Amino acid sequence: MLNVSNVDLYYGAAQALRSVSMQANKAEITCVLGRNGVGKTSLLRAIVGQQAIRSGEIAFDGHVLGREAPYARARRGIGFVPQGREVFPLLTVKENLQTGFAPLKRSEKFIPDHVFELFPVLKTMLGRRGGDLSGGQQQQLAIGRALVTRPGLLVLDEPTEGIQPSIIKDIGRAIRYLKEHSGLAILLVEQYLDFCRELADKVYIMDRGEIVFEGKAEDLDRPEVRKHLTV
């Protein structure tokens, strides 16, 4: 589904990614872990096309993405939930969801029922402005907006950040449901270790712009693995 091969990424003279290779497969949850500033968000920005890579290759469904713009990648089926949610505060919940129509064919420009099945609160707040929602509700809205685009790959950047525990559980249940019933490839960057341990089929750990570990979620309790996650 998604294949990242030997990717290098720079911000000016500073190298953020160093020969990074990883995969995210259909009907699997892949989690990227690591301390702050190790390149996790840079990796996601490269995948969704927000930051150009210097070398290496990113392919999705067998197609090399090259320098395709973010909107072109969205049309190919890459949905993105950014860190900080980035909902439109003055648009209603319904209007925020409808911004996901942009990459769709005319016949697909409707909000799928499963968005409201996963996040019932959104249906009750369709007329509320995005900026009036709580942080947890905004996170659900951001995930719902990405699902409106009918993605084959759902990319989430720290979906639990600043969210109350009850909403974290709701988001975890939604992610698991999408994997099991929609066959989505799900790639998430996270710092909440328990969230990844509970959900992930595969984990990668990054340190200083490199992948330093690849394995299963149960491996996260090994001392030689945890040393890359402690401050």
C-alpha cells in the first residue's frame, strides 16, 4: 500500500530524515514512535506531499508519488489528519466535513454514514462552528473530514494530543473499526505509548531522523526498545 524507501529530507542545511524506509499495509495499523524532534512529523509531511524529499522514493498503491502536490495525493486516496487538527473555526461542523469533498467526483460528494456512526457527536453538532467544539470534538471532526475523502490510507499526526481519556478511547475504537471493517491502511504518529501498544500491528521507532527499530507492538516493553522512547 504505502512504501517509503531510503528517504532523505532537509530543511535548508539541516537534515530531518536520514535514509528512512517503512511500509504501511492495508487492514493494518502502523505506528511511528519517538521523542520530540526526531523527524516523525517530517516523515508524515513527506508522505502527504507538504514537504519535498531530497532523495529516495515514496510509492502508494504501486505509484511513485515523486513531486505530486498534496491535493493530487488526496485524489489518490491519502487522507491526512494533521497535528493540531486544523479545523476551520468559523465554518460549521457540516461545512468542515464538506471541505473533504474537494478531491472527490461529483457523485461521491456526500458525507458517508459511517462518519456519524463512528462519531455520533458530529451529527448532533452539524450547525455548530468548528471553533466552538472542545479539543476532543475537533479531533473527531478532523478524522471525519479525512474519512469524507474516501481514503485508502489514513495518516494521523498525534491524534491523542491534548485529548481527554474518554475521547481517546472513542478514537481508538474508531481506528480499530476502520482497520477491521474498511480495510484501510492506517499510519499514525504518536507519543502515547499505551495507545500504540493497544492498537498497532507494527511499530517503527525514530531517533535523530532515522528508523532505529521495526517490530510488533508487544516489543515495546523490551528495555532495548524503550531506551529510544525515554527522555
